[in-house]
Amino acid sequence: MPELSRFFGIIIRMYAEVNAPHHEPHFHAYYQDEVAIYTLTPIDLIAGSLPRRQHRLVEAWAELHQAELMTDWNLLQTGRKPAPIEPLR
């Protein structure tokens, strides 16, 4: 699963299933042993959990990069490599 960004110990990844139906556009956020899945439109937690602070950081980052996340989703679903996305600083 390609890594799109990494910030404050959080890793953002997105799955690709070329030529196969996949769920609605979403990404996975990993922090230590926790995993959360967020939809892209709107940015919303749909599965898993993160500690409160990390959850807020992921939501803020995703809001800032929503268009880039959607572009990467489309690239991955057609078998192309996604572009890295700037981390929070």
C-alpha cells in the first residue's frame, strides 16, 4: 500500500485495486498500533480509531489536501503511482 505522507508519527496510506471495484474513496492513517480509515468527501472517520490529538491532526491535514487525496485515489485506481503529499509542519 503506497505511503502518501508522514507527519508527527502518523503514516497516511491508500490502497489500490486496479480494475476491481473498491469502496468509496478513502485513506488509512496509522499511528503506533492504531489504524483509522477516513473517507475523502467529506473527510470523515468510517472505521478504526486514533488518539484524539492524532485524529484532529489527520482531519486537519486531509482538509488541506482533499483535492490531492482525490487525485491520488484516481491515479491508484487506474494502476498509476500516486504523488506524495506534503506533511503537516
